[in-house]
Amino acid sequence: MAKCHGKTRTGEACKMPAQRGGRYCFTHSPATRRAQAEARKKGGRNRKTPHGRGDVDVIPEQITTVKHIETLLDYIRHELLVMENGIPRARALLALAEIYFRALEVGQYEERIRALEERK
């Protein structure tokens, strides 16, 4: 199979096979510019992660309480769950779990302090 006569960005010869009856591969062929643009556009659409079930309207303007933090964390969790599986998603979910744990811990401390203050 004939090799493409195009050059890479670094100036090296392209190693891809030329299209049948042509001198260039799909990427370097002037005749495929429109198809290349469509392929890039389609690839971009397919890579876009849709929003999850999270409702952005429930997020408070300012985060000032543990309840606000929990609301924000719930929104983030819904958004993360629809993402493609992978290392970044796994890391984000693990970090989110740790943050949930800390928020719950702080919430428990607040409840204990409130109970102690009510005893006085």
C-alpha cells in the first residue's frame, strides 16, 4: 500500500497509507477537508458528557451551612455518576466520598453542641 505524501507537524513524513487512488491519507488530503471538519465536529459532540440528574437551581447562592454543602455535594454526585468510567471519575468519586464523610462528621458535631447547649 502506498504511503501518504503528507508531512506531520514536526516535518516528518506521514506514516499512514494513502487513500485508494490518491497520494494522501484522509488527514492530509485536500479533497477530504469538509469530511475532516465533520468528523471533528461529530467527535466533539460524542465526547461531551451530558448533565446528570442534578438540578443546578437547588444550589444556594452562598454556601454557609453544612446543609448547603450537602446540597452541593448531592448535585456534584449526580453529575459525576453519568460520566464515563475512568480514573478521573473514580478519583473524583473517592474525593467526594471523603468530603461527604467530613460534612457528616461536622453535622454530627453541630448536633451534639446544640444538644449540650439546650441542656444548660
